[in-house]
Amino acid sequence: NKARPFWGWHDNLTAKKNVLSTGQWGLDPAYAVSHDLRFPEGKRFSLDYIHNPYLDLRNTPSQREVSGAPTPPEQNRTSSLPNGNFNSPQTPGGTLSSSVNTSAVSGVSGLRELASSHSRDYNIKSKEGSLGLRLYVDGTVNLYIRGDQVQYKVTSGRPPREDKSEFTQPIPKALLKSFKAEKKDGRGKFLLVEPPTPENDYTAWIRIDDPKGGEDHYRVEVKWKR
């Protein structure tokens, strides 16, 4: 009499630590396995799926054209706070949201990867994580951060140059208590367009606009808590 459908699966350990939401074992098994199993040091475990009918993978980054960097409709955006800080929406009972992915973050085509690495204190199970984003920008670039990967699309100017960006953990596929992004160095404009949410497949969207001639060095601190 204790059977339950897969969207209700959970384990007590990750539930108490607020690492996995109820149903994440069934709907997103790759992420659940990455937290419950240990892998050889230096080996990367992919969180991407060839097929997953439950995560609305029809809008993958290679399948929808987006010209420039359109502002997402207000009804699809999380309420923003000053200085690029966001509070994540809470889902009753901590269960996964079943809303359809309509965010402008998902489905951007022509993305290229910006090299990054793991920090010395890399810890996938920590309740707090960060990304030290270091790059050179000459023009306008949109950055899309998902897991422990950074991808970009240039709107104007030249492609960015990476300068030792480091993750302390992947951005969790879970509702976050807080998500903050702050520009530490750089002469141009900086905007956290979208924080990671279930609607955008947990992808943070950052825009940097450097209108002056020649490249400038940017340092951005991204931090989150779950």
C-alpha cells in the first residue's frame, strides 16, 4: 500500500538536505544519479538527454532561432531585485513544476562554449555554489550558464575570450533560495536577464554590453544557495 507513481519518487537523504525535489528521481534521473553516486575524479557525468519526454526537450538550444537578445515576456520572468539578485519561486510541497518551457533562454541557436574549469574546492553536494566568471568582451554578448558549462552568443562585436572561469559546483537543477550575479570589473553594462528556473531548464542568462572600442576585462561573481 506504499506504491507511488514515479513523479512522486524521492529518497529521505536528499530530501532532508534539500538537494532533490520530490519527483526528480523519475523526471530527471541523470541529475539524481549525479548526487547519489560517486564518479572517478576528473570524469564528467553528462546531465544532457538524448530523449526525455518529461522535460520538454523540444526547445533545445539547437532547435529555435533567436535574433539578438530579446527580452523575455514579463509573465515568464522571475521577479528581480536590485543588483542582479533573484528570489526563486517556491513550489508547494517542494515538488517539481509542470509548466511548459516558454522562456526566451531556451532554444537559442548557434551557441558556442566558453571554456571553464572546476575550482579546487569543487563540491557538488554543497548547499552553496559559485562561478567566478572571467572573460574579455568587445561588443555585446549573451552568456547562458547551465550546470557547469558556459555558452555564449555574440550580438555585436567579437567573440569573448575566456580567462580562467571556475565553478565550485554545477548550478543545481532545483529551486534555489537565492541566485545572485554581480559585476566586479568591466567598464560596460551588465544585466542578469534570467536566473535559472524550471521554465528555462535551470539556465542563467547574463548579458554584457561593452560599446567602447577594443576589449575590456570583465569579472563577474555568480553565487547561489539551495
